[in-house]
Amino acid sequence: MEPPESRSGIAARADFSIIRYAQCWEDADVLLEALDIHPGDRCFSVGSGGDNTLSMLVCAPAEVLAVDLSPAQVACIELKAAGFRVLPHAALLELAGITASTRRDDLYQQVRSALSSASRRYWDANLAVLERGLASAGKFETYFALFRRWILPLIHSRARVARLCDPRSVAERRAFYRDDWNTWRWRALFRIFFSRRIMGYLGRDPAFFDYVRGDVAAPLLCRAEHGLTDLDPSRNPYLQWIVLGRFRTALPHVWRPENFERIRNHVDRLRVEQASVETALGAAADGSFDRFNMSDIFEYISEAATEGVFDAIVRSGRRGGRVAYWNMLAPRRRPPRLAARLRPLEPLSRRLHDQAMTIFYSAFFVDELV
Ligand SMILES: C[S@@+](CC[C@H](N)C(=O)[O-])C[C@H]1O[C@@H](n2cnc3c(N)ncnc32)[C@H](O)[C@@H]1O
């Protein structure tokens, strides 16, 4: 039986007062290629850790509206945006917990006045989180840290884990996976740690699995093999963070030095709202947005609520616009009755899904508003 759904049903079923995602775990390069944002576009974006929303500013849109129902996530987005406004690139990476720092308190004092009063109050009360390193602070990042500190050492030596991220050809990666990595311990402990129960309690929230059916670990193990063989770990920042706890030879789009000025130049075009997607889209005028980054929020809500959000997208979107969204464990698509309004860009979706460095999603969709 499906749980009861309210306008923001997930807000009543899970705790949104904590930081869940200190980083964005959806490949930003894939998102940007999918959305193909043009200068002057108006964009809607599920906020999360803020990284991908900030990356969207690289394309000089007229506006990016970031929406998240969690005050903690809004505080993360605003802190990073304030960092872009006020700090040079190296200091921004320190403040965000991407690189080591002994002066995060000082850096916070520099950006503090660029925050909204609610986010200022949040960070004043949670300065210790910043000092320890924001990028590791979310529940999801803590889950990966548990895997890295307690499970991975039971499977492979530190030297072998470090070698995983060395540059190799596809053939060499397949041989490394077959001969060195894919042991019975890897398969067994992976299946336990990434099971529905452990992931629900330690990584996400049991409520996020309300609409997930079947075994979750087995498909994730297949995706892991794809990520370690077809894709190149030496170019995968997300995988590096999971297994090494730092970015060794690759950075997510938002932190790359070459993107810094272009994001900073447009950071005033970012608007952040603490609201549910349902409320924010419901309040938007017809034809308000050209681009929608919907993250994987459909996974958290029922099929009926998903249909309601797609109706709102079709109403508030403009012709020629694009909608991008991920499925992780629950299959979610735009309803068939909207086929005439939202055309799936199938070859593009499939290609981008295959190349996504965030390997734990089962599908990625790009639909065009027609
Ligand atoms: C859907 S979660 C997924 C995170 C993503 N997979 C990642 O790792 O980057 C992203 C954000 O959506 C927010 N969220 C979930 N459901 C929402 C809703 N109905 N309205 C607004 N925000 C929502 C959560 O607070 C979270 O910060």
C-alpha cells in the first residue's frame, strides 16, 4: 500500500532539519549537457548541496531559482553562493571543505554578511560543522565515510584502493577489476553495506525507500562494475571522494578553477527559496522556466504526486525547454498522458546516463517541452 501523500508528503515522512547532502551526487557535466542552458534562460533547480545549481550559472542564464524544502540545504547553498561572491577560488575551496584549511572560522566571518539572516543563524549555530569540513558533513557523505573507514579496509588494502584511481586504459581497468578488485569480500560486503536497510538508516532515510521495490544492492553492484571499468576512476571526482575521502585528480564542475569566474560573474542571478518543489512550481506563472533540474525527487514521492509535479512543469515551462531528472532505485517517468507535451530525448538520455560519473543511478532522463 502506498503511504498517504500530502502536497509535500516527503517533508512529513523524513527529517529535513539535518544536512543530508553537503555535496551534489549527480554528475554536473551530464546535467549541463542535458539542459543545454542558453544565455538568458530561466532555470528551476532542486537545490540539494547547491553545487549543480551553482554550476548552472556558468551558462549565463537570466535566473536560477533553487528550491529545497530543507533549511539546512538552503544554508549550504547560500554559504557556497556567498563564498563565490566574496572569496578567491582557493579560499572558497577551503571554506567548502574541498581542500584542507585551518582558517575556516575566519573565512566564514568574511562571507557571513553575504548570507540571508536565516542562513547566518544556521551557520552561527553550526560553525563546528564548517570547521570540520562542510563537504563531509551530510548524512550521505557520512555514510560513504563509514564505507571508506570501516568496510573498504576489510576488502582491500590501502595501496590497492589508491591504485583503483590510477589512470588506465579500458582493457587494463577490466583486468584490474577481474583480477584484483572483484573478490568475494567485495561482493559480499558491498551487498550488505548497500542493502536497503543499511542505506535507509545510515545513508538516506527509510522513508526514501517507500516507493522502492526489490533488491537494491544487486543493481548497485552492477553499476559499480560499470563505474570501475567502462568509466575512468582517475577522471571521476565522485568515486575518488567515496573511496579516498578527497578529490585526487578530478574535481566536480563547480570547483574547477576554469569555471570559477563565470560562476562568480552570474551568482547574483541565483535565487534560493526554502519551499517544496510542489509549492514553488504551483506558485510559478505559466511559461516561467526554460530549464528544470529535478534531481531525483520523484523517487521520494508517490506516482500520483509525481504526475502532479510533471503537470506543474508542463504548465510553468516554455516551449523548447528541457527537463532533466534521475532515477536511483524507484522507476519514475513523466506520465504517458503528457507524451505530447514532454518529448523524451532518448539517445541523449541514454548516452549521458552511460557516461555519468555518479554511478549509482539506474536511469537519467532528458525531456523536451514541445
Ligand atoms: C532529492 S534529494 C537527492 C539528492 C541527490 N541524489 C544528490 O545526491 O545530489 C535533493 C534535495 O531535494 C530536496 N527535496 C526532496 N524532496 C523535495 C521536495 N518535494 N521539494 C523540495 N525539495 C525536495 C532534499 O531536501 C534534498 O536536499
